[in-house]
Amino acid sequence: MEPSEVTGRAIFVKLSEYKDILELMHALKDKLDQAKSTLEKIKSLKTEEDTELELWQNSIGEIDRKIDYIDRALFEPESRV
């Protein structure tokens, strides 16, 4: 039955079942909030990780340039010195 078919009709539920449904809905909302919180923590950690990886990449690039410079300086023909 589609939700639109239920609109305007009375639905009878035992009070104990209604309380169970309310408790279940509360538990679901709590789990959803926990999932949202966990996702935000993961996103934050990913951002930190991306920043750290970028710093490492920049450092490696700088080291690579310095090694290339030293390599050229050591192995240039003596006429250019």
C-alpha cells in the first residue's frame, strides 16, 4: 500500500506496538546521528591526510630538484665551471 493511499484513513495500532515503534524510531535516529558523526570524523581525517600527503609530495619534489642540481654540478664538463 502506497503512503498516499493511507492518507485520511484511521490506522489502529496497539499501544504497546506504538511504544515499540517510537523506541525503534528513537534508536534509528540515534544510529543515524552516530553515522553522521563518524562520517564527519572520517572527512576531517581525510582532509588532514590529504594535507600531510601534499606536504610530503612537496618535500620530495624539493629534494628531487636539489639532487638534480647537485648531479648536474658534479658531472658538468669542467669547461663550464
